[in-house]
Amino acid sequence: MRTDADVLVVGGGPVGLAAAIEARLAGLSVVVVEPRATPVDKACGEGLMPGAVAALGRLGVHPEGHVLTGIRYVSGDRVADHLFATGPGLGVRRTTLHGALAVRAYELGAELVAGRAEVVHQDRDGATAAGFRGRWLLACDGLHSVVRRQVGLDAPNGQARERRRYGVRRHFRVAPWSDLVEVHWGRKTEAYVTPVSDDVVGIALLGPPRTDVDRTLDAMPALREHLAGAPVLGPTRGAGPLRQRTTARTSGRVRLVGDASGYVDALTGEGLRVGLAQAHAAVVTLGEDVARSNAAYERAWTAATRDYRLLTAGLVSAAASPARRGIVPAAAALPTLYGAIVERLAR
């Protein structure tokens, strides 16, 4: 049977392209299948923590953006700041990041093709999707992964519909007023403010379904004042529900990577850093013994995502409880603890 590549990547978003780059750096041939034209825009906080910037640098990817020096939590008149100790972060438009990764993957010899993986077949020697066959298939097709469902790795969400969280993102033409990522803490929704260039700020809202962007921003006077009269750029984009669970990350010659492998929430802004770590682990653990190499990936996936899953789940639980209104005051009152949490996630 014809084999088109050592690695078939389904999903050409940032994590899929990172996986393709990892494969080429490891000397493996790779085909990336993605139905949409590059670059793809989607709802995203667009703030890269220092660990993500370092991981991209290791791949030879250096997107243009706005340097980020830390994180600021804001709730009314309470403010908690933490400056990054391990290096700068970077605010980057999603399309800019995607384009930079695509250029790097192409430079290294990855084959990027248009296609949609509606059906997945696999046998002992490889896996097939969208008319292409690889010795291994890396599913990087996002929160609502078709591959995950096809190979039976979906798990029940475990969240009542009314408690599910969604993300909405909008850009404004306005000069950044800070080099920090600001997190404005509302009654039910958080607003993540990220400068992505010298004259554009992105705002991502995380909260319940059907969040009204304008009404939510109007309830945050300090933020609304900065945006007064600022033109809205492009369409408002949304994503969700954010919480996704899996029974495992491997099934034969198929591996789930990035959001497809399970997701807790965007609250900590660590999705890309964790996704890049998974892409690296998914490639370096490939081997001739399928069972043994899959076990190695499961262990590496657990290690790469442990802090993110535990800390994010704890924060989301607190945010959905009566403790929500005390989160920012606690961070302001306990700066050492707050800083330790931020640095642990950002590394």
C-alpha cells in the first residue's frame, strides 16, 4: 500500500504546523492536510507567554508582534501586577503567527495540501485520511476534532450546558496603554487585553454562552475608557465550548495533539505553549514499537500538561464559585504566591 509520508498531520493550525516542523527537524517526511487557506484567523487571546516564545525560537519561528513584560489582573480598583522573570512574552496576531509557522514549515520541506479528514482508517502499518496515508497520523484539528471522534477517544464533557465557557475575540485600532497583558475580572466574564502591534489591541472575552461583547465591556469602565472611540477591526470571532475531555491521547498509529487532545480553559493563556510542548513530544516519541512509543507519548503528554490542567482547573472552579470576587484581591494581597503561579505557567 502506498505511503505518502512518515507523518500525516491533520489540521494546519499553529500546533499542526509546529508538529510538521518538529517532524522535518527530526528528518521525517510530512504532509499537512488543512481545508482552509493560510493564514487562518480564529478566536484567540494572542498573547504568547515567555515559554511559548522560547519554544517558537527553538523551531526557528520569530513572528512580529508587541513585546509583553508581564500580566496585570484588574477588578474594580484592585490591581495585581507580575513582571515576567524568565524573559519577555509577545502579543501576536493569530494570522501573523500562523503565517510565520507556515513559511517555516514550507522552508523545511513539509508538504501542505488542501483537504478535509472526514473519515480516518488505520491498520498496523499506517493511517489514512483525506486521501493521504502516513506511517503515523497526528490529529491537530482543534477543540472539535473530527479525528478524535473517528478513533473513539472522545470523553463526555462532564459540564452542565449552562456552565460551559466560550471565547470571543475582537480587535480595536488603538495604541496600547500598557506592555502587560491585562485581565479585567467581571462578574461572570474575564476580558484579556493583549497589545499585538503599535496600534492594535486584541480583547478576548471568556465566559458563558451568548456573551454580549459591548455590554460586557460597558460593565468594565476602566477598560471601556481606554477604548473610547477606537474603531473595531475585522469581524468578532468566537470559539467553544472550551472544555474538552479525552479517554486517551493515542489509538494505534493515531495521536491527538494540542486542543484535540483535551482542553480545560483559556483562562491562563497557556494553550499555545502547551500545544507546542505536545507537538514536540508527539514527534520525539515516535518509534517502531507502536505500543511502547504510544505509552511514551502518553507519559510525555501528562508531564507537559500537568501544571496547566491542575492550575487552570482550580482557577476555573474558583471563577465559577462565590470565591470569584476574591481572586484579584487575593492576588494583590499575596504577590509572591501570585507571581509563582504566573511564572509556573509561563515557563
